[in-house]
Amino acid sequence: MYYSHRPSLIKKSLLEKPVKTLAEGAFALKLGMSATLLALATTANSISTQAAPFAYDSWQSTNVDELDLPSLRGQGLSFAEQYQNKLLGEWSLRNINGRTKMEHDPWIHETVKDITWRLNAQARQQAPLGLVIIDNPSINAFAAPGGVIGLNTGTILAASSMDELASVIAHEVAHISQNHYESGADERKKALLMQIGGMLAAIAASAVDGDAAAAVMMGSQTATMNSSMAFSRNNEREADRVGMQIMNQAGYDPRAMPRFFATMNQQSQLNQTANQFLPSFVRSHPLSNERLSESQSRAQRYDLLPLSKQQRHQALFDVLYWRVQSTGKHVSETALTTAAKNSVGAKLALMYWYGEQQRFKEANELYTELSALPAPQRQVLEPLLSITQSQILTEQNKWQQAAELLESQQRLYPERRDLRLYLAEALTNSNQPTKAQALLKPLTEQQPSDRYAWQSLQLANEKIAKTTDSAPLAKIATINALRYRSHDQLWSGRYDRALTSLTQAKQLTEQMQKTAQASSARPLLANINAEIKAVKTAKDFKP
């Protein structure tokens, strides 16, 4: 079964809590405007997550310019300021999580995360606080103060190469690394903060209506146009320049940045002719002819990427593009079948589509065909080829076979989050929830905001509670399931529900203290009390 679409797994209704009414949209606008106090934000303290080892050979480059970053010693932050930035970033992440429709496919997330972390590592010592991929067809990307980086699936589908996608992310990383959310005169800072408020409001409003989101963004920009545009142009030019340097050092083609700008510029002109709203990215990142010309001129100073690297990038982008098309249900069987004649990525997406439609014979035929590809071509498809086949097996309730297939890939790529999540699901459903739990716990330690991992842990513990012959173990598993559910609720901004889950867990733990399991109850109770305190702190935090 599929993580994103099948009810027996992590339900989409749990992962996605979009705004469903205009009233909630109004609340989202209020939420966004309250972000005007985000002036305290700077680069966030990072979680300890490290980027996965790079699969390419030497991707470093010393071409053109040395990376020009602000002096951290000159802008030293106190511990209190750094802590405040972390709280601001987490607050933004919880609010975005709870009010937008997300693309949660683990393979898509892992692929975009690898690009993001690689680019970020060129300019910042801290890893991003979080990556957000919003299931929305419009072109948009953003970087919220505190180190939250996000983009719409529409940005992936509008790009024509991995380098173009990387250019958008590098631009956002540059905004964070250059402290664009913190620097500048007070008047201009207030104007920029209003823009940030508009950004968060538009993200939330997009779940109600695309035009409503556009209206929110346009309104926030109109209010600050006179005082902020010169400041914005300077920031955008600097983000372009630094973004290109970041791309070059990370092994991507800086020439892709002006190419993607040209695509957005063309769409903007078409939209203006049709009296439609501009792409969100253009509204939040003003794109002038001067800026486009300047970026084109600067890009010419960089050498072309070696052909072998271009081919690797493009092969992966082909797979990513069609995976987004298929998981987001943006494509028909006819389109997939036509594209599959020339695209391996489309063929793999068609295999996924057949599995969803219960057309297992056709899906297996494509799996056999793709498995027979020469090693270099198949290497690009893995581990997604095995993941897709495992999903087809789980559609047929062949959980053990799916687990065996995924285990072989997980041994090759033990650091990959997506394989851990898919394998944990298969293990839980093949009555091996304890093994699933061992795979999942490191994910929540590395990324406390990983809602998918928290929900997977909840399901694993519910399975333990239902299947174990030990009554004490069943009670502990039930308590932990409630705790893990509270973490998911916390990171979607549902504070009262999180407190309810923890209160239930605490009551069960206090009952255990009166039994022979008192020694096990004490550390559990300490954890629960700490978690209740953390939820209350998060609930009370107001930027």
C-alpha cells in the first residue's frame, strides 16, 4: 500500500490539515501578520542532522568567485538570541505544517532534501531547521527566519532540469546565509517583516484558494511597496549572486538560475495579459528586467558543467519530475504511456500508477523491464525502483516480500530516511513492529519535527500493544503510542490535542506505579512530564 494514498497506512488526513474554510483562511492571514515581530530571527541553531554522503565524485569547484558570506564574528549573536531564533523557526514550521497540504512522499522528500542540504553546506555551518514541500501547482519557494526552507511541487514541475530546481533552493539558502531577515534599517526591516507575514499568510491561504493566496500576498506587498522595494532589489541581487556561488561550489550549473528566471518572467507576462495573478515566487521575489539581465551576465562567467555531471543531474531530475506528477495525481495514463516511450522516469511512474489501479500484471511487466536495464541506468532508478515494487507488493498484502526487498536496499543505503520509513511500514504490517521501531527512533532524534516518523512510531507501538502476550509490555506500548501521537500533534500546531494525548499517557503511567512495573513507570513519567512542559512552552510562545 502507498504512504500517500492508502487508508491502512499513515492516513493523509492525519498528515495534512489544510485550511478548509474562509474563516480559517482569515485566521491564517492574522497568523501571517503576527509574524511582523520576526525581526529577532537569524540563522537557527541546527539539529544534528548531517547530509548524506554524496554519491558523486569530486563535485567541489574553485571557479570564479570565493563565496562572500557575512562575518559571524562581526554579527555575533548571544546564546539568548540564538535560542530565540530557534523558537521562531520552530513556530513557523509548526504553523506551516498545520495549515497547508504537504507532499509527504518519502523518496521525493529525501531527493529534495539531499539537494537542499548540499547547497546549504556551502554557506552555513547549521543544517536547515526543516524542509517543507507543499503540494501546490503554483511556482513558489521561501525561506522562513530560523532556517526553514520550503517550495511548492509546482516549482519542481516548472523546472526543466535539476540545476534549475537547485537554483531556486540556492537562492533561498542565500537569503538565510546573508541574514536578509535581520539586517537593514529599522524602517526597511519592518517592511520586510510585513512581507514575511504576508508570505506565511499566503502559504496558509493557499489551502483555501489559489486566488485568495495571491490576494493576500499582493496586499502585503502593496502596503510596503514604497518603503521596501529598493531594499528588496538589493537583497534579491545579492541572493542571486551568492546563490550562483553556492550552486557552483555544490556542483550545479549557475547558468540555470537565469534560465529559470526567464521561465518565470515569461509566465508573468502571460498572466498579466490574461489578467491573472503573478507566480508566487515573482510576487515575493520581485523580478525586474535589470535583475534578469544582470543574472544572465554573471552566469556567463561560470564554466559549463562536464557532460557526465549534466547527464547524472538530468537522469535524476527525470525520475523526480515524473514521481511528483504521479504522487500528486497531476498526470493521466495516456500522458504517462506517451512519455514512457522516451523517459525512464515516466516508465517508473507508470509502474507506480498501475499499482495504484490494481493492474498488477502490467506493473510487474514494467518492473521486469526496468530491472533488466544496464547497471548505470538502473543505478539512477534505485532505490526508487525497489520502493515502487514494494508498494505494488503491499497493495497485494505481500508485506513480508516487500520487507525483504526493502531490507536489501536499506543495507546498501542505511542513512536514507525514505527506506527506513517504507521498511518500517512493511515490518509493522508483517508483525515485526519492534524492528520497525528500531529503524524509526533515530529519525526522530535527528529531526524532531519529522511528523511522518512520529506517526510511523505510533502505528508500530499500537501493533505491539495489540499483538504482544505480555500485559506490561502492551501497556508500555500503549503509553508510547500516545506519546508519539502527541509529537505529531505538536508539530502540526494542535497543542490542545497533544496535551490530551499526553494526559492520557500520564494517567496510564501513574496506574503502572501502583503495580510491579513501578520501576518502568518512573522514567516514562519523567519523559511525559518533560513533553507536557515542551508542548505548553510551544503553545505559549508568541513571536
